Amino acid sequence: MERAAREAGAPLRRSDLEAHVADAVEPISIDYRGWTLHEIPPNGQGIAALMMLGIIRHTAVAELDPDCPDSLHLQIEAMKLAFRDAHRHVADPVHMEVTPAELLDPASLESRAALIDRDRATDFEHGSPQDGGTVLVTAAGRDGTMISLIQSNYTGFGSGVVIPGTGISMQNRGAGFTPERGHPNAPGPGKRPYHTIIPGFITRNGEPVSAFGVMGGPMQPQGHAQVLMRMADHGQHPQAALDAPRWQVTEGLEVLLEPGFPEGTADELRARGHEVQQASRRTVRFGGGQVIVRMPDGGYCGASDLRRDGQAVGR
């Protein structure tokens, strides 16, 4: 690998690989109407899903139909606020200027919720998400153990560089850095960039309930929040929560909508100032999820997203 890097004029060296350390970390979490969502901490983007839920719980969204324009507007605005803060502050934790606890401070999230105008879309100047491609596996055993495992070389097939004679495909997670001098996520020696892949886990009253995830670059925290809200707020079956149409914020006031929302939804959102782009079909651009939920009798319910080629299998 070092030889290939030298030949290509790249700075990667064996000493860099030898110095790498994988950390065992404590998850960060937030309670949402009795459901506790757990995510890996920064430099991962899972905190964006937690912030979104922490903001949206200060609204009446649970009382609304999940597919109505009023509900979608509140969800979209909360997600934009969460991304604004995540893209400004999430970085290698050693270099962050604020802590995850500060970003998840209840008073701070409540103040973010107060910024939402129920009638108009607002450009909160959140950053531009990057594209990506990911693989997710969730599994559960008869003893109650559940795992959520996610892997990605990023942007399709990573860097496109394969080390000659090895079959090793190099990732390109460096694309997650922010090219702004002085930004906590700016490139630097030994730094870890803003990272998109986020396995998810849900507990209730301290007991494990679900190992799950939604693949798809910046769609991941958006998918986590949307799937959890459908299960927590509206009692939807995990498969129904995955099958439901999704929205995705990109940048500025732009919002992507999948087919499946009630007629007139896109027009109503446009009337509120959202720049709606209507997708012609459901694709992995809107994420691909897998969910396992532990049932009260100790059994499991598995669900697999129609947007990808996965499946739920039990034996």
C-alpha cells in the first residue's frame, strides 16, 4: 500500500497505517416519546438524527398525520436545523469546539425548535451533504443479543484505487473534510473527517428494542429519524415504516420527495417556500433500511427496505 501511494505521489505511508487506532466508544442518545435512539458519537453524523428528534419533540408533530404537509414541513425544518449545527461542529472529537453534550443540551434544542416558522420554509444555511454508498446488516440471536453493522468505502466504490496485486480497494473518506481554513473539520494530519455511516439502536426503559439502520450518505440520519417517528408516533409496523415514502433535505430550501405522498403535498410545500423536487420513483437515493424489532414474547420482527436488494431472514 505504501509503495502504491509513493508511485502515485500520495502522502500515505506505512507509519500512518501502523498508527491507526480503532476506538471502542460509548453511544450518544436521546429520548423521543419513550423511545431512546442510540448513535455513535462524532466524528459520526448520527448526532444529527438525535438533534432532529430533540428539536421536533417540541412541536405537535405526533398529533399530525405523518404524510400531511404540516407534518412534513416541521420534520424538514427540524432536519435542516440539525444539519446546520452538525456540519458546523462535527469533526474529529479532539478538534471539536463544542461537545456532543452541548449540541444535545435540551435547552439548546428547544431554542432551535423556536426558530421554526410553521408557515414558511427557512434557509438555515446548513451545509451541502455529500453523496455516498453503504452496506448494512442487522442481526439478532435467540438470547436477545442484537447488532447493527454498517460498512462503506464511500461514494460508490471508494476512491476507485485498487492496490495492485492485493484486491484492496481504498476508501475516500477524506472527502468528508470541510475545505474551509479554521473549520474544526478542516483537513489535518492524523484527523478523522466528518463520517456518514451510522448504525442505529433503540431501547425502551433501558431494554433493547431494535437494531436498525438506513443506508445512504446524508440520508442516513434523516432516514433514522423518519423511521423511528413512524414507529414511535404512529405505531407503524417496522415494514410499514420502511415502505412509507420519504423526504430528503439537500441544501438551501431544496427538498426531494419520493412518490407516494398524498396528492397536493408537493404543491402545499412549495406554497410554504420549499423548493420541492419530485422524484419519479423510489430509489436508494432515499436510503435503504433494515430493521429488527424484539417482540414482547422474545421473538423478533424483521423488515427490509424495498429500495434495496436486502431481505429479512430467520431460522
